[in-house]
Amino acid sequence: MKQSDRRTWIALALLVLLLGVVGVYYSQGFAITNSDLFLKPQWGRLECAEDSIPVISVIKVEKSGSSVYCSELTNECTVKLDTSEPRWWSSGINVYYSVCDMNGENCGSEIKKGFDEGQVQDVITSVPTGKKLWVECKKTIFNVDVECDVSKTLYPYKLYAYYGGAKKLISGENCDVPNNALSGLLKEDKTNTIQKGLWENFVYDWVYGSGGVNVVTYNAREVYCSAGNIYEIVTITMADNSIKKIDPTSNYIKADGSELKGLGDFISKVECCPSNPRCDPNTLKWTDSESKECEYSIECIGAGNKVCTDKKTAQQQTCVDNKCKWSEPSTVQCCSNTDCEDGKVCDGDFKCVLSEDKTGEGSVNEPFNFLPIYILGIIALIGGMLVLISKKINPTKGGKK
């Protein structure tokens, strides 16, 4: 084999091996949020809401009578008599019914209601959820027992996530909270089931924050330093027991309207913060005699960007004459998605903009599927090994001329 050919094969083999390593690396899910990073929670709500599409079922009532159960997660079931199909009776039908508990006990008074033949889908009565209806049908003439058909119509409650102006179906069966949604619930809000018509604050996504640039150790604990002030770091514990550090550069409005402040309690005043290169990170004192609170706006709250300081109010802190100074407050359209109407989200300019419709069944924060990349990585590794082995065992015939 020529020296140039050998080098080409080695380069190709190394390239294949490198692709394999990259594939395996990304297949391990390194995109998962690092617990050491500061995060901005994107708030929505997890709600047990009534569906807008009715569920209709047809029940045949025997001559001796039948029960119609309203056991689903709903407000009530509307029971109707269907006389649209031709029957052998000539003059009409009487329906006798009473509402009972699910065991058929504690029934109300029996009520009689008459219907003419051909009368389509007329309502017999509405049955509250958790009750059953006992129904009997009799021919108007001679009061003879007959079979009849009734329909039961209900609007079920399902578990939805509302976020960013979108609505996503989490569970179409009931309002039990699935395990993959616990990472979005606060620990104090943890529940196995959300009750009908109620909701909980829900984090549908996490955005990386910039607060980590000024994290220091002060009196043996981790704190946040900004403009010469030391603050507590705010953390929240989720229902899956994961702990998130909240980015201190903004305040957050939860779906229920309550506020989560990113900046923790004030602890102490110091000379400087380590984001300034002239600040000693161990003592938090200036390395020279000149005292300056800041040199660049990035050292101030919000890193020189506008931040919400109150509901629908934003300000900007910039470095002026080596001091971090607030601008005059300005009114903005929104500070979070909850300030916008349905179908819109709050963008980086604090304006409500249209959001893509994301309605559909599934879970939020679904992890990226790394399996295809993992398989490609393994194939590439095996391919690279085979190339090296085959070249070693079967070198090109002929050699040098």
C-alpha cells in the first residue's frame, strides 16, 4: 500500500470513529437541564376542564326497564328518547323514570312523560353525575310494556395544560396527573388528581437565565452578587423532588396571579462583585484603591437588559458613572404569558404576539428522542473498527514496484 493511501484510510477511519463518538455523546441526553444553572420558569396551568365535544351513547331499554348510569367525570348526563325509528305502536309512548343513587336506592318520585311517534330526540331529563336513571317505556294505548332506545349525552372533563396561549390535552381518560407532568408542578401543589373545574400552577418549560455570572460563596453558602449587594438565591422544589435555581434577573407571575421573585432577600453590602475583573472573588473587595460599583452594564441587574419590576412595568439598569442606575419605569403589554389573551405569548420585547396552536394529546416537556442518534453512533463506531481491522488483515496487494 502506498503511504498516501494508508494515510487516507487512517483519516477516513478516524473520521468515522469521531462521528461515532459524537453520536454516542448526544445519545446520552446531555441536553437535560443542569441543576447548577439558573432557570426562568415559563408558567402555565394544569386544569381539569370540560371538553367541548360531547360523548353520545345509545342504550336499549328492555320491556322490564333498564338503568342509565351517569358515572363519568362530567357535570350531568342528558338522557333523550329516540322515537325516530318506526315502531309498531301507533299513537305514541309514555316514559316512566326516576333518579336514584348508583346502587339503585334513594330514588326520587317516579315521573311520567309522554312522547308522540316521530318526535326526534326529545329530552327525558338530566341526570347529575354519580346518579343513575331508571327508565321504563309503555305504549300509550293499553299501557303495554315496550322496548325503546335512549341516548346519553355528556361533556367529559379531561386534563389539559394551558401555556403560551396554547392548549394541550394531557389525559383524555380522567384528570389524574401522570408522572411525566410532576416535574412541572411545585412540591406544595403536588396532587394525584386535579378536581373537576380546578387547576394548579404548572411550569411547561425552563429557559436558561444569565444569573450564574455573579454567583459567589459568602460565609460558606452560595449567594448572588449584584451591584455590590449580596442576595439569597431563590430555589423552588418541584413535585418530582428536583430543585431549580431561579434566575434572579426577573420576577415571575404564576398562573394564579401570585408573584415569584427571582431576586432573594438582601443579605449584606460588599465592595464589588466578581463579574468585575478588578474585584477579588475571595474577599469581594477591590484589588485597587478606586471604588467602583460597576464598569459595564452587564454587572447590573438584568445585565443591561430591560426586566419586569412590577406587573406590566419594565425598567432597565445600566452602568452610569460607575453606578448601576434604574431607568424610569415604562408600561409594557406583558411580563409573562399569563398577561396575554388566549392564542398569544409574551415575547422578549414584552409584547403579546400570536402563538402557534399546539392543541393535541400528549405530555409537555417531552424529551427529545435520542435513539436514532444513538443507533447511528454505534453503527459508526463498529464501522470504524471494521475499516481498521480489514486494512490490517488484508493490505492492498502488490506493494511498491
